[in-house]
Amino acid sequence: MIHDDFEQFATALPDFTALIGLDLGDKTVGVAVSDPMGTVATPLETVRRKKFTVDAARLLEIIEGRSIGGIVLGLPRNMDGSEGPRCQKTRAFARNLSRLTELPIGFWDERLSTVAAERVLLEADTSRKRRAEVIDHVAASYILQGALDRMAHLKNG
């Protein structure tokens, strides 16, 4: 089920379950996963996009292999908060994915996640080639970590 309201998404999740975070791009999907306690997001891999059925099969393989309990999709809002064509593509991807899994799907505002990931990789003196290889799944971990931090805040009042 897709949840536009993040608090509803958080309450729909089973306790002590890992989450998967996705940074959806036109050519790649950055993938990050959390620990079962929902405290730390870890970059996992970048899936090269082919077509939806192939992409979804790989994502579902990761989900099943890691006992994932929910999906956080980065929502690429414009800087003014409005939604453009990229948000529409992300929402369509979520609708298609929701037909293949019962897991709750939530959206997280991903503005500046790639910028933050790029900054960290530059500070770590990562080569340009290596940055290109890992930027998407590092950005996915920023998206997922933001969602995890928000959920911790909701639980702690």
C-alpha cells in the first residue's frame, strides 16, 4: 500500500524490520537498506535500469533476501516544494511496484540528497570514476536515513 502521509507509512510498518530506500533515476536506482532496529541506513548497490519488470525483479530479490518490511522512495520535489514530471515518474513507479508487493511504500523528500552524497564523497577524496559508481546508492542512504530519523522522532514524541 502506498502512503502519501509519512506518519501513516511509519505506523503501517511492522516493528523491528529493515527498510529499503530507493533513489529512482532515469538510468539507475540507488539502493540502501537499514538495520532491523531502523537506526542506520547503509548504501547497498546501484541497479542499472532496463525496464520496469527487470528492475522490479531485482528490487524484490533484495527485499526478500534481506527481510525488508517497507519501502522508502525518494520523491524528487522541486526546490519550491512543488511536484514536477520526475515526481510523477516516481509515483508511477510506486504504483507499479505496489502491484507486486504488499509492503508499505512511503515517500521521502529527497531534495539535495545527491548534493549531500556528492559532498561526502568529495570530502572522502573519492575519485571521479568511483563517485559516479556509488553516488546513487549513497544518495539512497541519505534518503533512507532521513526517513529513519523522522520515524525515531515520531516514536520518541
